[in-house]
Amino acid sequence: MSSFTSDERAFLEPNNDIMTTALVVAGFVIFASILSNTYFAFSDNSRALESYEQAAMIAGDIASYPPLQGSRPGIICAKALDNIANPVIEPQEHYLFFHRFSPDMEFYVEASTDDGSHQWIIEQSSFSREGRDIIAASVPVVIELGSNARCVTGTITVKIMYKRWK
């Protein structure tokens, strides 16, 4: 037994212990960094997907919103879009429009014909788009221009705004 304790070849030098410990700590720090970046990427992607689904749901609801309906169900009236897009003409209708779909969310709506000849932007005046991330979803619609004989295809796009993601 005394030969085992007196033989110094079995002990490690302190320099080897320090190097090994430094490598283990560096490996752990790298692993923790990769793990946290993966979590944040997953969190951001989940939030973006949830926001997209919410924007798509609001866009679908707007397409079937009764005050926007034209002469037939499923057709959007251009005159109704004009009234809501211009809050000076119908301020109550403009307020009810945003309050109905999401009173606590900042979003705006773009409606346009596919040929680009007509475009309406329905937005709340109390927010700014500067420094914001935007998630958008669109639905195809038919827009009635003037009379029920003149209908064109178009889209309604809902754009939800958030503070910049980190």
C-alpha cells in the first residue's frame, strides 16, 4: 500500500487539471448559448405563426363583415370600403370596424383590386408604423365597383403590427 502512495507517477499535474476544467467550462458555455438561441428562435417562430393565423382569421372576418357586403353575399361593396377608409365621412363606422375585430391589437387593412386600379387603406390614426414588425395575411375577394354588373377580383390584406422582435 505504501508503494501506491509514494509513487508520484499516478498523480496529475495541476496544469493538466486547469486545462481540462477550462475546456469543460468552455464547452458548457457554448452548449448553453446554442440551447438558448434555439429556444429564442422557436419562440419567435411560434409568435410569428400565431400572429399570421390571427391576421388570416381577421381577414376572413372582414371579407364577410355585413356592412361591407354588396348586392349579393360574398361580394364586397366599393362604396362601403370608401366610407370606412375615410374616417371623416363615417367616424362611428370606422371606430366600430376596428373595435369589432380586435380592440386591443394594432392592425390596418389594405383592400385592392387585382389590376391595381383601386386601393383602400383602412387604418387607425393613433399609431405609427415606424420601428415595428408586421405580420400580414390576405384573402381573395370579389369587389363590386358601382353596380352589380361590374365586379372585379381583389384581395383584403390584414397587417398586424408589433414592437420590434429581439
